[in-house]
Amino acid sequence: MSVLHVTSPHVRKPMTTNAVMRHVIYGTIPGLAVLTLLFGWGTLINVVFGSLVAVAAEALVLRLRNRPILFSIKDGSAILTAVLLALAIPPTSPWWITVVGILFAIVIAKQLYGGLGSNPFNPAMIGYVLLLISFPLEMTTWIPANLTEGVAASPSFSQSLALIFGSVDRTVIDGITMATPLDTFKTYAGNDLDMLRSASVLQGSIAGVGWEWVNIAFLVGGLYLVARKIITWHIPVAMVTSLFLLAGLFYIIDPDSYADPIFHVLGGGTMLGAFFIATDPVTAATSNKGKLIYGALIGLLIYVIRAWGGYPDAVAFAVLLLNLCAPTIEYYTQPRAYGHKKANSGIAKS
Amino acid sequence: MSEFLIILVSTILVNNFVLVQFLGLCPFMGVSNKLETAMGMSLATTFVLTLSSVLSYLTYAYILEPLGVEYLRTISFILVIAVTVQFTEMVVKKTSPLLYRVLGVFLPLITSNCAVLGVALLTVKKGTDSFIEALLYGFGAAVGFSLVLILFAAMRERIAVADVPEPFKGPSIGMITAGLMSLAFMGFSGLIKL
């Protein structure tokens, strides 16, 4: 029963692409703030610098193709790609990491397919995976969150600036970096439980020091997007549920070698992936049933790769693998149009 | 039991014949323009791959090895594959004339699909010692091939209507997409240590 009495005319204002992208960027603000509080100014600097590179790259390609430049820049999709990539890479990564990742994301993964709306893969994640495979060292050197025991304050603004752009000897950074919680767990779980229990990045936390706050912040931002009806609940809920159930199952079987489900759900990039990356309307499945399958399979792949694969965090790979399944999922979950028979799928009968 | 699972996961995902070992690329690019064709091709290739893998193993274990003529394996495998493909062609022609017409030249071309010969030779090279293993190896390779072929075809149908820059239209963007797919499949690396 509706208590609000609304009178006509019921005019709906369609949402522009620009508004959608803007709201998604607003949604990342809590996560960005927490990352900045815990890891220093690096992420914020990367976001701003990355956005500039992304807009420049997009403008360059559009100019080469003689397309209206301002029209595409104004939709804000290039900036969103840059923001998501900057949130995913380590806060102290040197400037050329951002440049390589953004150029590949914007030029190859997005513009070669004809720009926004046609790209089969999430550009930010293509950029991230490219960087992870090409520069594994730079992409896995995270400084520990400043809540970690025995870690001094996170780098100040000028220090972060120097780490990213300066000609600081990169070996300096080796002294302050540590393996991420997921990485630590992967290294010691099942073979060296003493080391695992004493690892400082896991002390007194439920999903690695600081990381639970990062994930909760992204969860809050994600709920804002659901409330604003920018995304629907299907993909995040399906993805987190399947990850949680799988992790729970293996945790019950063998708690020594598998992390507990909360660790998986609030660790690493799970929430960023669930609400901001997997829900990308261009590369995800679009029907509700398709979205549920898509989300659940991402959760499954994240768990499989995290638990048995070669990479500590798997959100990017899982999203890309499902991006390439999305058209097939759509094909099989096409809803029946009202008044029509169910669409044919499979091999035509002769 | 678990070793059979390992063979399947390894051949389907970790060492996918198309995206990781780059075998069988010509039907991958050639028949992936339409989803239906790709499905038909997948079925035919699955049939041929599984059958020829088993037959090659039998030929090797019961004819070539006892006679001490292992060096003849390449040529005898080619013969076995050609026979299997000819047989498949006859079956498809009888059961589904439409599919036969749609697949066209690609059906006999399975003979020269390097994935088929590759699987037969790799099975022997790996020192497979049981019939079941050879069967699973062939079947896994075929499922891996079919999986990426179908996913790729569904993606290409979408890319075909996209506003791709002129120089990248058609096969070029297909190649780029295949490369990006391969990038995504690298996520499976390390999943199984063989």
C-alpha cells in the first residue's frame, strides 16, 4: 500500500550517461577516502593523474577518428575508468604504471571497439590485468595500512608525490612494503600456521588490517548506487553470496588451509569488484536472470583462483572471464517478449 | 578420481588448446562469425577430437610400440584422423544436412586442425598410460576448444555491429579480442601444477 499520494503528471526524467557515471564516481568516494586515510595520498594522486591521462587519450583517439570530442569526453566514462583503475593499483605505484594501464584500457579495450557501449571487456580491468601480468613486482608492492602494528604513519602528501613522480630510489620503498593480507594468507596457509598467526598484516583484524574498512566503505558506496537505482542488487548479491557460500564450505572442511568466508568477502577487492566493476552495464549481462548467473559465476571464479590459482586476488580475472561469457549468458537467458513465443536458441533443427 | 579431474581442468582451462597453447586457431577465427555455426563446429570437433585421441592412443600402444616403429607416429596419426573426419562427415551429412551445408569446407578441414594432431601427439608425448586418460585428454581438449569457440562467437556477433574503426574491422578486431581473451585466461595459470 502506498501512503504517499502522488498526483499526475508523472513525468520521469531519463538519466543521462553523464549522470550515471557521475553517481558511480560519487559512490567511490567513501572507499577513496578510506584508502587515503589508511595508505596515504597515493590513491588520490593516482585518481587525479589517471583521469587527466584518460581524458587526453580519449580525446586523441576521437580526434584521429574525426568524431565529436567533447560529446564523448562529457559522458565521464573515461574518467570513471581511470578512477576504478587508480583505486585498484597500489597507492605508491610509479606514474608510468598508471599511464600504461590507462592507455591500454582506453585505447585498446575501449576505443578500438568503437567507444562506450561497445567494449566487450571492462576497460579498467583489462588495464589492471595487463599491468599485473607485465609488472608483477610493482603491482604487488602495497605499503601496509597505517593501523598495522609497528608501522609508522602512511606517507605524507609530498612523500606520496615523490614516490609516484619523483626520481626517488625505488629500493627505499622496499623497506616499507609488505605482502597484502590475501598474499600473506596464500603464502602461509596450510604449510606454516605459526607464521600465518604472527603475520602483522593479519593481527587483530577480520580480513587483514585496514582492508575490512576499505571493503565496508566500498559497500556503503555501493549501497548508495543501489539506492539511486544506478545498479540493481542482482550482481553484487549473487557474487558475494556465491563467494561466501563456497568459502564457508571449504572453511568448514579444513579451517587450517582455507580462509574464513568473512576474510574473503571483506578482503582484497571484493566489494569494489562487486558493486563498481562487475556491475558495469556495458560488459555485464542485462536480464535479471542473466545477472544472477553472471554474479554467481564471478564469485565462484574469485574463490577458485584465490584458493588454488597463481594470483592472490582474482577479482579482475574473474570479471574479465565473465565478461567474455556475458554474450553467451545473454543468449540463453533472453526473456520472452510479451506476446511472442520463446526465442529459439541452439542449433537450428533441419 | 582426482587425477581425472586434474586432466579435465588442465585441458579445459589452464592449458586451453586455443587460448594458451594457440592450437586450432584457424577454425577459431574461421567459424566464429555466427553462434549457430560455432556450435555445430564445436560438436563436430568434440566428436572427432575425442575419437581420434582414443584411436591414436590405441594405434600407438598396440601397433606402433609392439612393432618398435614409434617414429611412424605422425604419419599414422594423420591417417587415423583423416579416417575419423571422413566418418564424421558422413554422419553429419546423414543426420543434419543443414549443419553439413553450414559447416561447408570447415568440416573436412578438421583433418588439418592442428589441435587434433596436437592432442594425439601430446597424449603420446605425455606418456599417457591408460585408455581412460587418453579419452579424457582428448575430451577435455575438445571441451576447452568448444567453450572458447562458442564464447568467442557470441562476442563476435556483438562486435560485428559495433562502430569499430575502419582499419580494425573484421578479422583484426577478432584477433585483438582473442588476445584479450587469452589475457583473461592467464588468470587460470598456476591453478594446477602438472
